Amino acid sequence: MSTNMPASDLPDAPVWTRPLVLVGGVLGLLAAGTLALWAHFGTAVFYEMVLAGLAACL
């Protein structure tokens, strides 16, 4: 007797799982980059870089 389930009886993975994992990965990379820049340049210089970047966007 076979104990394997037919493929049609397996539950489908939620559609939003892959985009959620991708967004989480991108946010994790951004956070890691932010911490790396902060550690390299220090808090004051990093803050000035952020302000200059925001000023350039506006």
C-alpha cells in the first residue's frame, strides 16, 4: 500500500510568501548597509550624508 499523497491533495503555498521574503531580504540588506556606513563614517558624518542625500532629492 502506498503512503504517498497525490499531488492534488497537497496544500498550495501562499502567493504572498515569495514577495514577502524578497522584501524582507532587501530591507535586511539596507539595514546592514546602513550599519556598515555608520560604523565606517561615524554618527556625525553619517547623519550629514543622510541630510545631504535628502536635500538632493528635494
